[in-house]
Amino acid sequence: MTIHADSRYQVQEILTQTETAEDTEFAAGVDGGFFSMDSLDSNQMIGPVLSSSTGRFIPGNASENRKLRDRPLALIGNDTLRFIPFDPNRHNTLVGVEAEMPNLTDAFVGAGFLVRHGQPQPLESFGDLFDVNEPRHRAFWGVHGSGQPIIGVSAEPVGSVMLGQLLVQAGFREAVMLDSGASTSLAQGGESLVGYTPRPVPHVVALVSHKKMASRSDCTIARLSSNQSR
């Protein structure tokens, strides 16, 4: 699921402040989509966003949406996860995104496709994404070949092309890059798993597990290095 907070916080703060159902808990979370930098407490997202934490669909700004064309639109349903190219003419309304997936609960626009159909994506596929192949800390979210959803961050600064190659080596079938650079954040159990203080964010992709299943949770956290992946 995703969490759209009322302001900007550290990821671990968002996870601990957000209520879950009685029999569930957040196993881990990573920073999500891009957001407005106009003010330090703004939770305004770049592009449309639907979050099950609020139950609200918020359309994106029309001029910003045009710049997001063909970026990955992440769609989460009750038991389904899809990444499709964002179309600003079709996907800026609740009706438009619901047409792509029945029982839709969450949607937002990511930074770029890293892996599609088990293949790393070439540099030209990222378009004009800022600093796309410069070494930076990067956050990602995807689906392993086993069908398991995985979130993670690069342990070291890495370019987007190499990150996609590393994720394929790690067995990813699909993966998208999330907001990265200074926003790159990963947290578990109320604690940050990165060795620096990230920029506060208003949006989180969270893995949820049932408390009854906590000891055998299928949620996975991955940290990738340019020298080693695990």
C-alpha cells in the first residue's frame, strides 16, 4: 500500500504515525513519488495520487503531468500490482485510473522504468529525467520473478542503467525507480536503514504484513551495491 501523509516526515515517522488495521502492521517502507518543494511542510505530489491511507484521489497539475508522460504509473489493487506508462490524458481522473485496474486502492507516478519484462532498461528509455545516469543514492520498488513485491535502496550511489542491471541479476521481473537522491529512504521497525539523514517526504510505499504471520512474513527488504547485490 501507499501512505500519503499530511506533511513531510522521515519514512520511519510516517510508518509509526499511520494507523493500520488491527491484524496488520507495516513491515517496512521506502520513499515514494515526487513531491512539490515549494514549502517544507507541503504534501503536494507531482502527478496524480491515490492512497489507501486517505482514500482520496488527487489529480496532478496539467502542466506537470505533460512532463510525466510515459513515466511508470504504479497501480495497486486488492491482490494486483501493475506498472504502466502514464498517459496524462487518461490517467488524471479517478475514473481513468480505475479503468486500468478493478478494485484499485493506490496509484502514483514513479521516476522511471528500471526493469520491464525481466530486461534492464536502456539509457534512452528514461527521457529527460534529471541526473538519470549520474551516481546517486536511488530508491526502487518492484516484483521479483517469484511474484514477491520488493522495496529497496542502493547501498552506494549508482546510475539508473546499472541499477536496472543489478536488479535483473537479483531476479526482478519488473522494477521502477522512486524519488531518489536526497529523498532516498528505507525504514523497518521504526528505524531508518540508511546511513544518512534523508530529506523528509510526504509519500511512502509500505509493505504490510499480518501480525499473526509476522515471524514468517514474505515481505523482503533489499539493499543493492554497485559491487554486490543481495
